[in-house]
Amino acid sequence: MSVLNKNGQNREANVSDIVAAHHSGTAARPALRAGPLVRGFKTYRTEIAIAVAIILIEVVVSLWIPQALSLGNVANVAQAAAPLVIMSLGVLLVVITGGIDLSVGSIFSLTGMVTGLAMSSGGMDWPAACLLGLGVGLAVGAVNGALVTFVGLAPFVVTLITYAVAGSLSFVITNGQSIAILNGDFWLLNSGSIVPGIVNYLFYSIVFIAIAELALRRLVLGRWVYAVGSNDRAARLLGIPVNGVRFSVYVFSGLLASFSSLISLSYISNAETTAGANLMLQAIAACVIGGASLFGGTGSAIGAMLGAVMITVIQNGVNLIGINSFWQGSVTGLVILVAVLVDRVAKVRS
Amino acid sequence: MWLEEALPAHSPRPEVMIENSIPVLECLDIEKSFGATSVLKRARLTVKTGEIHALLGGNGAGKSTLIRIVSGSIPADGGSVRVAGATDFQQSSIAVVFQELALLPHLTVAENIDLPNRKNGFAPAGGRKPYEAAFNALSQIDGVLAGTVLGTLVADLDLHQRQLVEIARALASGARLILLDEPTANLTFGESERLFAIMRRLARSGISLVIVSHRMNEIRAIADVCTILRDGKTVVDRKPMASIDDEQIVEAMGQKQLTEAEQAKAGPTASRRPAQRVTNATRLALAHGAIRVAAASGDILGLAGAPAGPGTLLDHLTGVRPSSEWEIMRDGRPLRFASPSQAVRAGIGYVTGDRANKGILSSLPILDNIVAATRVARRRLFASAEEVGAASRSLDRLSIKASSIDAMPSSLSGGTQQKLLLARWLDDLPDILVLEEPTRGVDIGTKRDIYDIVRQAAASGAIVVWWSTEFAELAAVCNSVISFDLSGRPVEVLEEGYITEVTLAKATGMAA
């Protein structure tokens, strides 16, 4: 008996009914939650829908070009998706808190240039150069976080500034030249195997997704991230360390953008000044396709990963079919529109 | 009177027992100023264990400031706050349930209750223990709710349920004193009743509750003792409710010397039927199945009942959402709008009691707030100098004291903001004035002002449609009242002479 249901029925039921129901045991301790399978399906409804959509896209493309479903092409997609997946996870954290990070593309470019320069002109070992590269993400992320959290500037404005500055610095440090990487072992970062049998880019993706998904859902820390995005004033009143959480998500976003740049650099072996130019919008799009709201409070790691994979699959499909690659942006835009419309309709229905 | 039957006065525990129990909260000579404005001057508040304590005062008396100081969200300039005799106390032993609830809508009920108790970010968030902690806290309040909503997102709960979740959270964090700031402002009658039953049960188990309310009936029904603030000073300190009558309370608050009951008697005679004097009278005919009501210029038509029914009618009238169930004719032509702006241009004015969300334009100065409606109605493209004159006239007419017409609405008290919303429509009076709980959360003095303003508007030729959850108010101001049942269907039309709190309660079924 739902005495307090939303439709206003049964309002005449009074407190003694409630208490009586409670004591007679009819209401006491029904199963506190649904079974794990039902819960899993409910929790991951959006994610399952995206996964199905990705498979449908692949099947449709394979009707034209059969090799779309070949192992080689799937590996290609995974390779191409890995940097975007990792970057999207960072952006997702920021988006869940109700912020936005426009600087990740520029961080990606600058990290590539700094790391490349350190190895070529600086003569550094690749692990040391990579640490230096991660320093770029750490530094820019910390600036973003500090300005948003402690100065109170709007995330859009702050990251627009760092987007512009980091983007221009990646031209400045090499005077606009790209850098070819000749270091013999650097490819191992992307294509080696830390764990035998799993190529590294796949390994990183899986590890990061698993950590992000578990932390967001299962750790108090993760729930704090949602709490900040849900209602930051309430979160502060509840004693949740809002400032710490907000600062950290920007730092993580910067670090993950740098890391995604490193594995991409390791694969391409060439540092370009504009390498990350398209990635920022794609990363935000991946979060949105994956069910995140730019108003904060919602979003999931697996959703963002699937969003990133979907964007990559579309690009791959457009390439395979032989459509002029200039159309990629339009197709991706349409897919985002469909994704948010479906989400909207589902919400209105429920 | 009916209300006394339906709300059996909270049988206060023997006074001796309350007086001898330990004070759980002692605020002594609290002082607080914001800039040059002194808000609290030697305010005192003493709350004992297991009592329900009404904190009363007019708008601007300093109640909210005192609550914020007690809850630790702002520091006091002077004086001391002691909890159970100690000045260094755990802030978590005091919890405040604000009108604007501090919940996390995207998280589940269980998380909302349990998360504040988690200090270690690296600890697992899920599992059985948090669920059980949340269940235990919520089942102290409502067993059924605890059994059904723990896994639900707070965004999917209704307001009353959210309030209960917030109280549960206070209990789970070990609060011994819970302050409720106008907890019934947005509740229906039945929901308020349930809340009071819960409050009584908590008080019996030794929790102290402080309630802020402007509704005399409620205070009578629920409180053991009261403290009254006026201009930042405590003018009545811990007086048992049994030894203070309504008039003394109103007097202590510094309100005009007229209780709501007296006013209900005095009010109607003055201006109930001025319609004959009005030329160009508008006629309105409303029909919903067998229910038919007619109103003409000068009439005040009341709507009584749970939000669902009146809400549908108000949405139809104001062009928010046309209803297929209502057939409304105005001067013989159907009244139906595709949008609120169409409604405004057709002479429909709307005033809400939900100032923050549906009323005040908080980032625009008072001037723009007043002329907002006229600008839409007259399709103005440019701000004009004559607007300033019109707006100043409206402010004067309502005796709204603002430092400047360019000041922000936030510089006004809640009650004055409410008058500001009415001012929107007075310079260019609409044919139909639709009011949605226009006196929500305002003090008795301001309520009286609002009644006067609306009566004048009717006398000048407007038809007023007034929804209120306060039956005393409807009885005082309306010519006829449509009552709605709990499912939102109109059930009866009460005509002048038959509108009393008792008949309204019976007709709406809200006496449960």
C-alpha cells in the first residue's frame, strides 16, 4: 500500500494506518532492493541501448563493406577509440559535477609537443619524457581546478582561457613545426603488452574504465562527485568536501587528457601542433551520448566509453563506405541529436 | 470551530516535566548585523528536551537569521549558543529542515540519508550497512516509506516525502534538535497532518523540535511552548501555548491588532458586491461536467482543495496548459490560450506564492519586475520613461518601501516581494486576476495588506480567481468557492454565506 504515492491517491490514509501496517509486518522489510539482474538492467539501460546502437551501425556498414566486421578493422576501431575513451572519462568527471572542460584538446596537443620535444631535442628517455608530458595535464588541470574552485570563476570561462593558452603554447614551443619521434622503444607504450596477451592501449582503456566505473558507483568518493553536481549547496551543508572534489575532477581531467595524448603519440610517432583540435568536442559529445547531463548530477563511465566508441565507429564507417570525410561532423552531430532526443523522450514517458 | 475538532490540540505534557528537563539548546543574547542593519539584538531561544517549540515573528523579525546562526551556517556577532550546556558541541546534533530542501536529487534516498555520515572517500559506498542505517532512520518516521523508497532517486519523490527524507537524515546524523522552517508552506492539509503526527512521535522519543510557521491554527495544534521575536529581540520567551491567546501572540509580533478570525468577520461586508457599479463588466462561465459557475467583474472566486484540481484550472486560465475537461466562456466566447503570453495579452493576470521559482525575476531590478507584465501585454519593444512613473505609483499605492526602483528584489523581505508581484498587475488591471496561494509564507500583517489589495482590484472591475490551502482565507475573501476532491475533480460550488472552514473542509475531504 503506497500511502504517500505521487498521484495523490489514498491521501485519506492516516498515520495510524501507516504505523499499523508497519507493526503488522506487511510493510516491514520487504526486499530492500530488487534482484541483481533486474537492478543491473535498470541501472545500465542507457548503456545497453548505446551498445545495441553501435552493433546496429556496424552491421549496417558491413552490408556495404563486409570487412567492417573483420578482426583487423575492429582492432583498428579499438586503437582509434582508445585515446578518446580515456579523455572522455576525465571530461565525464567534470561534467558530472556540473562543470565543463574545454581545455582537454589543447592539453592533448601541448602534451604531445612537450613530450616530443623532450625526446627529440631534449634527448630524454621516453619514460621521463612521458612523465614530463603528464606534468602538462597536471599543471593545466590544476590551474582549471583552482580558478573554478577557489576563485569561483565559471568553468566555461576558465577552460576557454586554458584552451586558448595551451593551444597557442603548443605552437610556440616548436614555432609551429611538427616533431617526428625517432625513439626506438616509445611505440611500446601503446602497442606493447604489459599484461601478456593484451595490447597496451586496450589494457589502459579497460583499466581506466573499470576504475572510473567502480569509483563512481561504489566508492563514497564517486558519490561525492554526483552529490556536487546534483546540488552543490546542499552537498556543502552536508559536510561533503565540495572544494576538494571539484578541484580534483579538473586535475584528473587534465591528467587523463595528457595520458590519452601519450598513447596516441606513441602510435603515430609524430607530434602535431593541432593533434587534439577535434577531440574536445568529441569527448564532450561522448559523455552526452553516454547519458551525462551538462547540468550535472548524471553520467556514467561505461556510457561515456560507449559514446566514444560510437563516435569512432561512425568515423570508421564513413571512411570505409568512402563518404567524403568532410561529412563526418554532420553524421556525428546527427547521432548526438538522436541520442539526446531518445533520452528526452524516455524521460518524458517515465 | 471545526479546526479544533480536526486538529486536537497537542496535549502538552505536564508543564513541570518540560520545565525540569535539560535545555537542549540555549541561545543567549544573540546579536547579528548585516552591514549597518542590525537584525538580531539580544535574541534568546531556549529549547528543552522533547518539546515542540514554535518560533514566531513577522517577516523580517529575524527568525531565519537566528536559525542560520543556530545551525552554524553563519556566525553570531555576540552572545552564546549552548547545546546541552556546552558551547563546543557537535554541529550534527542540530539539524535544520529549510523550505528549500537540502537534498541531492540525483542520488537515491538511502544515499541522501547515509552519505553525510561518510567521511572517508575511499570507503565503499554501497552495501547492506548504509541501506540498513537509512532504513532504520526512515522507519522511525514512516515505516511504509522506508520499505518502498530507499532505492528511489530523490528527484522522483514528492515534496512531502522529500521533507521526511530530510528529517530522517537529521535523525541518522544523530540530531537531537530539529528546526523546521515553515515545513507546511507547500503541503496539503492532509500532508501537514501527517507531518504533525510524526513530529509528535519524535517529541515523545526525546527529540526536540522547533517549528516556524505563520499559521495560527497549526501552531495551536502542534506546539507546546512559543518564543516570539520582534525586530530582532525576543519579546516572548518560552511561554506555554496554554497560557497565551491568539491576540496576545499577534500583539507580541507587532502585527496590526486584528486576528484572522476577526478579520474574516469584518472583511467581506466592505466590498463584496461592487459589480453593479462597474461598466463594461466581464462575465466568466466555467463548466466541468455537472459543475457550473458564473462570475462577473467584482467577484472573487475561490478554489479549495489539493493542488491537482485547482492547478489544472489555473494552468488552463493562464495559458500554461489547456485542459480538455474545463469549458470556460468569457463574454460568451470560449477562453482558451496557446501560451501564457497570449493569456496576458488577453487580460489575464497571474500571481503566484512560489516567488522564487514562478514569480520574482531575481536578477532584474524592482522596476523591471513591476513592468514585466505590461511590457508583454502592450507588446513594448523598448523600455520607456513613463514606465518609471507607473512603477513608482504602484509602489506608493502598495506602500512598498524600497530604497530605489533600481534596487534588486532581494533587498525586500519575502512579504514585500509578494506585494511586488501584485504590483505588476495594478497599473493596468487585467480583466481576470488569477492568484495561486498569494499569501504563502507571508506574515499576518502582509496577508491583510494583500487581502485589501485584491478586494480593491475586484472592486475596480477584475474577476479574481483565488486558490488557497488556507480555508480561513477563502472564507474571508470569496463570493463563491469551487471545492475539489483529492483526485482533482470539482465536487461542489459553495456560495456566499455558506463558505466557512467547516464546509470547505467537508467539501474537499481534506479534514482527514
